[in-house]
Amino acid sequence: MKKLDLYIIRKFIGTFFLILSLIIVIIIIFDISQHIDDFINKQAPLNKIVFDFYLTMVPFYANTFSPLFVFITVIFFTSKMAYNTEIIAILSSGVSFSRMLYPYFISAAMIFLFSLALNHIIIPPANKIRIEFESQYIKNPYQKKSMNLHLQVQPNVYLYLSNFYSSSNRASHFSLERFEENTLKSKLIADYAIYDNKKNVWQLNNYFIRELSDSAEIITTGTKLDTAVNFSAEELKQRDNVITSMNYFELQDNIKEQKMRGQNPNKSQLENYNRTSIPFSVFVLTLIGISLSSRKIRGGIGMQIGIGIALSFIYILFLRFSEVFIQVGVASPVLAAWIPNMIFIVVAVVLYIRAPK
């Protein structure tokens, strides 16, 4: 490494963490003003507010916005170098434009590895603590779900619930079917069922059991029956953002379980791929930032920062579009997760070719 490399790396990393710290402080201040009434009304302890909520929120927001902060960082300090004629001096000394990119990408690699560690190791358990705090002191712990639910709870065993009420753990029109070689062997129907958290069983009321064999059909009825099913009421009451609290291995198990049950695993798969694709974007946005800000333009540094912020919002817009693609079934999760990077790679290459050398 040469002095030039160390100079750029110090500027890159120093400016990045300075901007990141300032934005995180602003986010926390606004969040406190928004949730102060909840904290007071529900008497949240101060140590839980600090350690269980805001301390776990910092890595989440730091990682969420790190690619965009990298982009703004590169544009900010590179444009200052350009207006101070430092870049002209660097290129005039015999250092090629491509060689000047080395310290930029070394810095981007450091942030990329930092972001990966946050995504896969630090953030999931931190999110679990934060979500529990939100459930107790800010939001209703669970979302009420009323729906027609069909799923496979284990191989060849299918469950149907007409409606589920989270407040009472009650499900109406409970049905459980067991098949062998695509042939119905038994069917259990109940008017309603209540999940017992202590026994981990469904308490069936007014049930009807039909068992089929090659030679006979047995029908059993009754008013009360406890039955164990590989599906609990807690799984129905999980909030939508629970997948953000799963580490890599838990997320893989969740995807396998959803596939087994016949549920759509796209949201979990998108979360899995985004944990790598979003940190990778720091390389793409770094190249775009250098190409945009390595020369003087009319309007000064403010114009370059404005262009950078506009491109940042476009990138966020593409990220949101990827979620829409998943919901409507237009694209696979892996493609949806990498579409923004694929598009911006093309933009980065074009801008790099046009950048002054």
C-alpha cells in the first residue's frame, strides 16, 4: 500500500462512519419523539428502552442504510478532492484512473464484510430482542389473522382452518386429513378448536372422525377431544417481520418448513438473498460514486451530492419493486434480490467508461 491508498482509505472509512453516526443519532431522536407516549403509557423501564430497543436498533439501521451512506460518502469526499484539484494531481503523477480505484474498493470490501457480519450474525438475535420489546411496549404483540388456511403439517397430513382468532387461540371449522398414496384414509372435523399452550394440543369441540379402509368405514363422534398436531397457534400469531430475527440456519429451516407445508416461501427466500445482495451493492455504488464525482461540474459539490441522493432513491425504488415482483409472481426471489444490482452494474460501467481518465 502507498501513502495515496492510505490517504483515500482514511477519508473513505472516516467519512462513512461520521455520516453513519450522524444519521443514526437523527433517526433515534425522531424515534424517541414518536414513541415517547408509548414508553410512558406502558411504563417501559429505562434500561430496556436503552439496551433492548435502541441499542439493538443501531446495527439494524446502520446495515439497512450502509450502501446508501457509502454512495453519499464516496460522492462527498471524492468531489471535494476533485474541486481541490487533488484528482488532477494524482492522475498527472502517472497514477491511472483504474489504479486510483484500488483503495476505494479495499474500503468497500471492508464495509461489505462488516455488513455481512451484521446481517448473518449480529442483527438477527438483536432483532429478536427488539421485536419482543416492541410487542410488549409499543405494538400489539400479534397480528390478528382471519383466513382460509390450507397447509401440510407433515407428509401426507393436511390441515384446514376457516378462521383463527389470536386473542383466544380459537380456530373455527378445524379439519385434519391423512392420505396414503393419494388416497384419503382419515378425516377429522370439528366445529371449532382451541389451542392449549400448556399441553401443546388442540382441544376439539363437536368433532367427527371418519376412518377409511379397503373393507370398512368407521365413524366416531364426540364433544371433546385433544389432538396433537405439528402446528401451533404461536406460528399463526407470528408477526410478519419475525424472519428478520432468524439467523442463517433458522432461515433455511423456515424455508424448508414452508415448502413442506405448501406455503409460499418467497418472502423468506427474498430475505435470505437480500442479506448478501444488499451488502454487495457497496461495490456497485462505490464505482458509480467515483465516476460521477471525479470531475468538476457546474453546480459544485452540492449538485453532485444531489445527483447521488437522487440515484440513492432510485436504488431504493428498485428494491421495493423487487418485493412487488415477488408478490405478483413475476420473478424468482434470487432474481428479485439481485435485479437492482444488475441494473446499477450497467449504469456503473457506462459511467466508468465516460469518466475522465
